[in-house]
Amino acid sequence: MKSYGCQMNVYDAQRMADLLAPEGYDETQHMEDADLVILNTCHIRERAAEKVFSELGKVRLLKAERAAIGHKTKIVVAGCVAQAEGEEILRRQKAVDLVIGPQSYHRLPELLRRTGTGESLVDTEFPLEDKFDHLPAPSRQQIFARGVSAFVTVQEGCDKFCTFCVVPYTRGAESSRPVAKIVAEVEALVAAGVREVSLLGQNVNAYHGEGEDGASLAALAMRLARIPGLARIRYTTSHPNDMDGDLIKAHRDLPALMPFLHLPVQSGSDRILAAMNRKHKAKDYLALIAKIRAARPDIALSSDFIVGFPGETEADFEATLDLIAKVNFASAFSFKYSPRPGTPGADMPEQIEERVMVRRLAELQVLLEDQRQAFNRATVGRTVDVLFEKPGRHKGQLTGKTPYLQAVHVEAGSDLIGKILPVEIIEAGANSLSGRLCEGIAPESLQWEVPV
Ligand code: SAM
Ligand code: SF4
């Protein structure tokens, strides 16, 4: 199983593994050993989609090599490229046995049984039945093997139709899972040793339950925080227009809700935001950030940026740099605009030249990287709570996460995996922090001011 793209694909891949375990499939890290290869794909940018076709070329050769020594190999393309390209995948790569979209993968076992007789299948429907009702729960061993921090999809799809984005077409209309089912899933995870959940959705803060009164992401976080043993709650990805007062208050009042927020803004130019159909202005975003920081002063902020959206002028780009300078982000993702077939942006005049996008992206990333490094350096000398997740790169070391989603390496024994302990940060490297365990400090006293 090879997953590309977002965290929801990681979650979907795990659920496909859960579906296939009773069928006798076990995951392997070596593709040459695999009787079944699933590429769980991403369609968000052109390069992500092209990677899939180049990988399929390699898997086809492997299938032929294995066939020569009498082993059968089935190839499945799942995820958003499957949804968007459908039959076209079979046309471009005949070795593929099954193409299955993100809303129908609960049918994987049945469809797999039907393949292998020379027939290739495509299932890219948005079925009426809810796939979540057909997904088996993972075993305790499977949960344990996946670690102490788990993903849980709570919302899928999107109705916002930003003009650059394929998500509303590949993942379909916005829908939320019922509260009770999410609570049951998280309870099972916690019972098997999970300490942190990241609630996932393409537009996660639009969460509203299944038409349930009073259901919202804030209410869901409050409910989940009552599960004994669950220490940390995160969520991603949010839209600025769905960041309501209750959710902001939850950041103030709910200790389990981690002080990290990924809130994509895409651009700092009102003209470009309007062309993107984002339905907010730069000043609205800044006002929102001010409100969030007033509620939770130490919150670490993250965002997504697109440079080179059609019609973006130097002045528009400068406005994005200006917004970044005003907010001061702890981390961020930034991309060159990639026209996606079928989205309004792809047909807009004034597409921006590649060399201009390359230059703007480099300039933007210098600024974002400076802010990220400054944020990490500001942690040095402080004591923060760390959730220990797995063995580190070196012997005798563990890797964990701060509340602000920074990776930290600490000398510690593996018995501490799953524990949350105060750590004094001693060094900030390029991509992670180093720290030492402290003793005798009450974890509650560990708040610190974000470097604004
Ligand atoms: N729902 C989230 C939001 O509203 O911001 C984002 C979801 S999208 C999976 C993740 C990020 O990919 C977006 O925030 C955007 O920055 C980037 N992205 C989406 N479409 C893109 C495109 N056509 N070209 C470049 N980047 C794109
Ligand atoms: Fe895509 Fe996010 Fe816009 Fe929805 S809100 S269309 S997922 S960028």
C-alpha cells in the first residue's frame, strides 16, 4: 500500500488495510513481495497525479517479473486520481486491475474477488450507502502497531468550490459523520493505547454531525476530551470562514485541544482571494487570527499558500508577503499554482509563467522558513510537554511532539512511548528540536508566549 498526498489518504489506506486483513492480506514494506499493490493517490496538483503514472510504470514491470516466476500480482489505483481519471487509467496503464474512488473503497474485497480473470474494473461512484458503515474496526494489534497518535476522519468533501481546487469533484459534497460513531471509534483507539487523535476533514471545521442538533467541531472536541486516557486532540484542515466563536473558545477552555492551528489563507491579495472564490478578505483573516490569539496567546499558526494563481501581479504577491509578515507563522505549506482540469481556474486567462512562479515561491519560502526557524529557536530553553511517539534516529533516543507539533528528540527508554512528560528544549535543528527530560515539573504549568 503506497499512499500519496494528505493525511486523509493515510487514514483511508489504514481502513483499506483493515478491510483486507480478514481476506488474508498482510501489509509488506517490500513491493516485490506484494500479491496486491494499492496506490492510494492524490490529484491536488499535476505533479502529484503524474507521480502515480510513473509509479504505475514500475509496478507493471514488477508484475511482469513476478508473473515470470509464477506469482500473480493485482494492481489497484485508489484515491483522488482514481476518482478523477477513472477509465483513463486503464487506457494509460493496462496492467491495472481495479480503479476505485475514495467513496467506494468499502467495496474493495468484493471487487478484488471479481478481478484477476482478465477483466479490469472501475468503481468511481458516490454510492448512497455510507462507506463508514461498512468498514471493519481495526484490531487492537493493528492500532498498537500504528502508534499512539491516530487519524480519524470526521468530515469529508467540500461545497466551497475554490476555483483552483479539485476536492469538491474528487471527494464530493460536504458530509459529516455522526457524533456517536466518531466517539466509539476514538474510544476503541484509546482503549488500544492511542493518546492523541487528529480529526480529519477537507473542511473539518464545517463539521456538523449527521444533522444532529448542536453538533459542531467545538462540541465534538469537548465530547472527545471526556474520554479517559485521550490526552490530545488536533484537527485539520480548517477554512477561515468556518472558524466560529465556539471553536475559538474551545482553544481557550479545552486543555486537550492542542495550541496548533492549520488555517490556510492561500493569498494576501483581496483581488486574488475573490478570484479564488475564498469569500473572505485579507483583513478578515488577520482579524480572525487576532481573535484566536486573544483566546489562546501561545497558539502556533500554520497555513497554505498558492503563488501564481491566474492574474496574480507583483502587487498581489507583495500583499501575500505582507500578510505573512503580519501573522508570523510557525510553519506553512506553499505551492505553485497548478491548473487542474475541470476547475474554473484552469480556464482563466492570464495564467502565470512558470519562471515567475518559481521566483515568487522561492521568495515566499525564504520568509516562511525564517519564521519557522525563529519559532523553533524561541522554544530553546523552555520546558514543554512532549508526547513520546516512537524510537528516534539514534539508539536510546525517542521522538515525540510538542503541543505545537514540533518533532523533538530526547534520550529516553522505549517504556516512555505513549507518555506525556515535560522536556527542556536544548537545541533547535533545521527540522526538529532536541531536549532533555525534566523531573518534578507539573505539566500544567508549561504554557509559553508565542514569539509574535
Ligand atoms: N480545505 C483546505 C482549505 O480550504 O484551505 C485545503 C485543502 S487542499 C487538499 C490543500 C492545499 O493544497 C490547499 O490549501 C492549497 O494551498 C493547495 N492546492 C489545492 N489546489 C491547488 C492547485 N490547483 N494548485 C496549487 N496548490 C493547490
Ligand atoms: Fe478545496 Fe479547501 Fe477550497 Fe474546499 S475549501 S474547495 S477543499 S481549497
